[in-house]
Amino acid sequence: MPRNEERSEKRSEGSSTPVGAGSQGFRWHRSLRTSFAGILISLCLTSCATDPNAILSRASAPTTTPTPSITQTLASQPAKPPFYRIEGGQGASLLLLGTIHLGPQEGWMFSEALKDGLELADSFVLEIDLSKIDEDAVANSLARLVIIESPRTLEDLVSPETAKVLADNDALLTRLGLPFNARKRLKPWYIAVGLVESTTKRSGLSAQASAESVIVSAIDSRPILGLETFEEQLALLNEINPRLQDMMLRDTVNRLDEAIEETRALATAWHSGDEAYLEALAREGVDEMPEFKEFYEVILGDRNRRWIPKLRSFLDDPTLRGEVVFVGVGALHLLKEDGLLELFRQAGYQVSAIEHDTGIE
């Protein structure tokens, strides 16, 4: 029997499911470099959350406490991120949430509609089934994919321009836990991801307080499907064109000063459901530098197209008719012409935004 038919009529009072941030006052920067940091933050759930000590001992990055008004808004006011219902097949309906892979230390507070969706769901789909991540396997995968094989070092993989940027910022990188002797052994993409993780910490936010953590805490014994594995996400990053990895690293280092504000702005936009901001971020920089299109195709477009058949299988399976499947993937995957919402529309399904202020029946 679908879970919504046996739904309890009352939710215990005072329960607050962590949700997201939505203060105003951050101005987003339409710059090329914002896109790399923003997409990495939005995408790299497991990579950014992975303890770098699995590979090398690194110093802890200092944390910067955000202003109280922003912190209070993020943690205490219900988030209203992109949230949609997908229907029109012979099977289940989907509740599709665009997630963010970080959050305030206190956790996100979900809106009534999101809490209803979590309660109604018969099963769940996330980018990765976090319950299946094995720490030993993670450490082995990281060691295999992110450490540069001797005798080569980082300087052999980056351009002279990027090598100079790293040298000029050596003191800062050392304070952030990436001294020369540590980073010279790591591939460019992994250093960039590590710096994004550091930025998240310095912004006062946490990858362990992501929107996914709220979903996982509500699943109990219900089924969950991962669209990808941890190893597949690592391989995806590892296979990015070396030239783009070089640009990614240089970009990230050059934007370290602005990155804290940009991280908080991203969390604010997600919390308030500012899809215009997120759409701009999803394709930023392509006009100015067309080679970025390859990066976006790998990180967003190609993955969206791989995911659609898996998600359609729920919609089209008559044995699932009347059931509800809660889907949570990074918010950037929903938007623009090659986003999941448009791909569902093109396939003939009904796509409708869910109103956050009212419950779901």
C-alpha cells in the first residue's frame, strides 16, 4: 500500500526538520570564477565531505563565523528551494527537490511542503546512497585517483601561470592545510575540491549539514536508490580535461578571498528558491570562454541525461502506481535547457512547482 494512504494525521508538535537559508543582502557576482566554486560546492557532496586525512595529514582550515542575522536566517527560517512534482506516467509520481550539499551548522529547517514530502514518500532517490559508502573503499579510491604517481609532481600537471599563482599564495594555502610538500603530490582537481571544502568551513557552513543529511535522517527503513556511486563521482572529476583542471585550480585559488561571501550567497539563494541566481550559475562563463561548455556538459548535462532513464522507470512502472518517490539531487541539475525539469517536459511528463507554504496531500 502506498505510504500516503497510511499517513498519520498528525505530526508531533515542535518537530523541526533541518532546512535552508534565505537571507537577502548578498549580491552575487557574475564572474567566471564564481561558476567553478559554485558548481563544485553544489556538486561534490562526497568529495567535499571526505576527510582529507584519508590521504594526507592536513591542518584544519580556520572557520569564519558568519554574521548572526545570516546564520539565524539560514538555520531558523524554513527553506523554500526548487521543489517540483513530476507526473504523467503509468507508475509513481516524483517529488523532485533541488538540494545543496552544505548547510548551517545547526542544520536546515524544511518547509511544511518538504516535510510532508518526506513523510509521504514510499522510497527515495539521491545522487549517492550514503549508507553504502565504505570508508576503507573511499580511502583506497582516493589514494588511487588523487595522488600523482612519482616521479611527477603537481608542477608537471599545471601551466606556468597556475604554478605562479600557487607560489604567490603559498602562505595562505599552508594556513588552509595545503603546504607545498602536501599539495605537490595531489592532482589539480582534488586541490580545488579541497579548497572548496575549506571555503565551506571558513564560511561557517558545513558539508555534513547538507540538505541530503535531512533527507537521510527521515528515510528510516524505506528503500533508497543512488543514481551514482562514490567511485563514479570521483572518476568523473578525475577524468575532467587536464586543461580544465588547470583552469579550475587557478580560478579557485584566485577567488579565495571572495569565495566565503559567494558560498554564503549560494546558500542564501538556495534557501529562498532564487532560481534566477541558480540558473545564471549553471551556465556562467560559457559565452566568455566556450571551453567551459565541456566542463558543464561533464558535470551537469551528461549526468542529467544518464539519470533520466532511471527516474523515468519509476514514473512508467504500473506496479508503482499511486506511490510517491522523493528525489533529491543538486539544484543546478534541475535548471536550464538541459536540466531535469526540461528533459521531463520534453518526454511528455507534467512538471509543476510545489507551493512551500501549504502541505502536500
